[in-house]
Amino acid sequence: MRKRNKGRKFGRETGQRKALLKTLASSLVLKGRIETTEERAKELRGFIEKIITRARKGDLASKKNVYSYFNKTIGKKLIDEIAPNYKERKGGYTRIFKLNPRKSDGSKMALIEFVN
């Protein structure tokens, strides 16, 4: 019984799961939209929105926190280009579109992108 356990495990250990979310978030920041499974997209949404909320502040502590997740180029793009677009927005920086199932294994697919 899971009983209030939050988050998905994806059949991975903790370090692998964190690395998966970081790489998905990095791809989302670089490309603006990515296609992945529905469960990964839903888990990524909460992860990236917390980071964008931190990046919106723009102070030194927030920048260091963002750079702890991403390398310089991705962190800089997130802080300088993406976060200022959402200064007035209280949340909901991403949207998820459901797509057709994957042909090979029938997994539910989704497209996650930033809201304009």
C-alpha cells in the first residue's frame, strides 16, 4: 500500500530517477517542447515549475539553486530568457497535450511545452 507516497518511481533507483528528470527538464528548456510518455510529462511538470518559480526571483540564492540542477548554458537560458516571461504568472508554466499511443509498445504519449 502506497498511502500518501508522492511521485512516480519509473522502476528506477533514486539517483537514476533524479537524473531522468534533470535530463528531461534540460531538453525542455533547450527545445521549448518535448514528446515523452504521459507519466514522465506529468512528473516533469511539477519538477520544472518549482525550478521556474525559483528562477523568477533572480537573486543570488535562486541562481545558485537553479545552477545546482543544470549546467551554465541551460541555467542561464532559464534565468535570463524563460523565467522573465512568467513574472506576472502565479503558476502553470507548462501545458501537456495527449498524443496517440506509441506504436511499438502502446505507451501513452504526451507533448509538454511552455505556455506563452
